[in-house]
Amino acid sequence: MTKKVGEVRRMEAAAKVLELLRRAAEGDEAAHEELAAACGGADIFAALPPRRVRDAVQAALLACRPQAVYLPVRAGRLARFGLRQLRFELPLQALPAQMLLRWWGLIRACGGRPAQVVQGFGFSRSFQRDLERLDELYFAPQPASLRELKQQLRQPLPQPAEELYTAFAALDPRFKERCALLERLQASGEAYTLEMLAIRPASLRALGLPGDRVGPVRELLLDAVIRAPALNRYETLAKMATELAPLTQRRRNF
């Protein structure tokens, strides 16, 4: 009986901290001060289901004062979920109030790894892939040319490139140069993703390409178009596709 009473009290204490987090993130100064004091206890969130903590943290991240989340992080109360320390106090409020970008910003501020946070909070595998794609794009070297930028952007993005670069620039002003390069690329009309190719998968199949070769051929076509944008015409790509199809078979056999 005593054990059950203790568990109930721990759950109530943890729930109170989450409520303080919500209010602090909404701009309540008194709650912010109370939260700072309340986070000093033991591993308070161990008493709650991870999803409940996740939902509360996410609500705080999407509020007007998302940096309130830094209080439990700094106290080590979110370490069990993969947010072990606060390394950089990034201005989370400067990011668009979107789930993916705010979570990504928090993980970056903590120097965390998406896989650990996703596992700790019970997010989906697809959410992890989106976070990792943002990391890949954020840590990519500054492209020296449109061609290098196209190579960085060729793989699918969870959001439009201009939105991501604008968000990155809010955290790191060096991305303003990359934003300008992206504007040049978009103004050029040059293709840099599979969806921008002038020939569709259905057309490739209509040309007689087996279904298992359509994907590899499209990648090779995109390689060529990134190097030589003028090739991105239906007739040109159709001819190239029929010539490239046997090469994909050889690669697979090799």
C-alpha cells in the first residue's frame, strides 16, 4: 500500500512539472520560476509514460516560449529520453512553429542523436529519417557551385528546401549565403530531384524498361542532368534511358 501511495505521489509530482512546463512555455513568468525549482528533484519523469512526457515537451516546443524546455534539460530530467545535456542555447523561437523543426532544433541544442530521442520518446521511424535528413543537410559543407548544391538537395526532403534553409539561417547566419545560392538555383529552373526530371516512371516503363530497373535508371538520368542541365528533355532522356538500362543490369549482376 505504501509503495502504491509513493508511486501516485511521484506521478502527481511529475504531472505538476509538466503543467509548469506548459505554462512557462506559454509565457507565465511565475511558472517559469517554479519550474526551475521543481526540476531539481530526482528522475521525476520515470513515473510517467514516455508518450505523456513527449506530448508535453512537444506542446512546449510549439508554444511562444519554447526555450522553457531547456530548464528540465539543463537539470538532466530528460536524459532518459536522449536529451542528456544542454550544449547550445539555440533560439528555438526563431524556428517556425512546426513539429519537425522545433524537435530538430532541440536535439541540436542538446547535441543529441535523433535515433536515441526517437527511441526514448517513442516516435516513428519515419520521423527519425526526417530528423537525420535535416542533420545531413545542416552539416553539409558550404556548396561552391549550383552543381554542388544540387547534389546536396537531390535526395527527398521532408519540407521544401527554402523553408529548411531559412530555418537553418535563423540559427546560423552562415546559411544566408546558401539561401542566396538556392534562390539562384530555383530561378535557373534546373532539375535537381527525381521529380524534376522531364520523364516519368510510367513513361520509362512504357519504353519497355523492367520495373526493377526504372529506379536505377532514373538515378543515372538525374546524375547526367545535374552535370548537364540541358539534357532534361523528354526525348533526350528517353533515348538515354534505353541506353542506360543494360548498364543497370550489369551493375546488379556485378
